[in-house]
Amino acid sequence: MRSKAVKNEVLKLDNYHGQIVGFNGEDLEERGQLEVHHIVALGMGGSDELDTVDNCITLHGRVHRLIHDGKLHIEKFDRENKILEISDETFHVITRDSKALKKLLGITALYFHNRELFDMLLEAQERVCRKTREEREDARDMWALRLNDSFDLMDPTAKSFPDYALSLGWSPGRANRFASLWECSENGDIKWDVGESATDFGRRLTAAGVVKSQTFWYVMLNLKHRADTARKMQKLLRDLNVAKENQASGRMDKVELSLILDSAIHTVSDALKAKEFELSRTQDGDKLRESLEDGEALVRVGKFISGLRFKKDEGLTNWKGEPIKYDVI
């Protein structure tokens, strides 16, 4: 690079982002990874006439090295008219070939062609990470990040939207639900009111028949028997998991598996008869809460009860080992 003024102007025009992979160098600590490349090389001792803003593009250092190693070529670049074409080492143009881009650079689209979308998604991602917005705004941003798999533009290493949601610190289920609710609001006749909670909006959609009503598993615990129940359930879950693994690997046939399942059913039945806990699947948890008596607790486990874990002296946890809050009378 000959002129520092040209370099600084190029970085500024490119918004401190690598124009091919979208590396963000706005932070001064990260900016050192950005480099300015001359599309038409200056050459050894060449003329400074080519040392211009129009002949330069901002690249991440890794991409810059690929170009100088001959593995990547910039065929055409026009910042003003939004034109960028690149080719591989065989000079095959791969501007719109996402598979080739993925193989060579680990991306599915050139950042340059998605700058406006990228900037909008970046703002949405920052709001989602802060988790300080109202649910309606969170849902809108989650929908934007999920739409057309655009999360891949933000994080090429994410294999799926749930993967991406986890990287943001969100529960994949909650992120997907928020995105789906906003999609209903965006494309349907029933709109999500400002200040309305996700639960209330979901209920309105259900009442209108827009979405199917969801039922959830609830566990009603008698706290006096919690420790005994925990031990029984821990053994039950352990036996079932081992049995499933053995059956999947061929070390156990279906007859043996059915015997273990029968045993599990008896264990659960005995616990239910002793009123150590009760299982319910319903749309209306409020009615269950109203029916609680002294010494009983109610836990909403979710749509799938397989995520439930009992821990001795710790009560209930989800599949991550995090404690599940429950109402106690």
C-alpha cells in the first residue's frame, strides 16, 4: 500500500468490513486483520496512478493471502454500482455459486452483495444478545435472523438456526417460537400488538385457529416423597438410556427392550399410585395450579417429557442440568 490516505478512505468506504467474507474490523483491536488490496496490481516499482480508491478493496488478511497465492481472483469490482465478481484458481467465476464459496471461503454469499441486509441483521443480533427489548421486538429480530437462513451470513460455522440461537445464548425452542410468532404477525391478518406478551399473542392466534393449540406436560410433585422419587426416576432414566443405546447398536433385541420398558412402566405406575407424583398433559396449567394442595408442587416440563431430570436434594432440572422453577403451595 502506497498512500495511507487512500488506505484509510477505502477502509472507511467499506465500513471497516472485509468485502468478501464480511469480517468486522470496526473494533480497533480487530482492525489489524483487515488489509487493503489493489485489484490491478501496482507491480514492482509501478506507477502510483493505480494507487486509487476505485482500484482498492478491503479484505480480511486470510482472503488477501488466497489472492496472492493465486487461489482466488477478483475479476470485476465497482463499489458505486455494487458489482463484485470473483473466481477460483481455475478462473471459474463463483460469485453466485454458494457451494464453491462454502468450499473455498466457508461462506454462502459474498458480504459485498448483502451489506444492507448484513447491517440490519447485525443490529438485530445485537438487540437479541442484549435481551433487553420487549418480546415483540425480540420476536421480530429472531424472525429476521432466521429468514431465508440469513443467520449463515452472520455465523458461517452455524449448521442450523438452533445452532446459531445457542451461540447467542438463547434456547433454540424459544428462539424458533418467537420467530414463528412474528412470521404469523407479519404474514397474517392478526397483528402482534405493542406491549403484548408472546404468550398472550400466541393465545389469540390459537383462539382464532391460526395455530394449533399446544399441550404441555406437567409434573405434580408431593414434596414429602421428593428424595425417593428422585432416586427411582434417576434409575429409570439411566436404565432406559442404556437400553436405547444397546438396542440402537444391536446389542439388545426388541424383546429385551420391551421387558425393560414394561419394568419402567411398573416403576412409574407404582410411584403414581403412591401419589409421589402425577403426570398431566394439558393446555391449561392454571387449572392445575388452582388444584394444588399443601405440600405439592407443579412443574411445566415442556412439550416433550424426555427432557426431565430428577436430582437428589435439588429437585427437577432440564436436559442442561439447569434447575426448573416450580410453584409450591
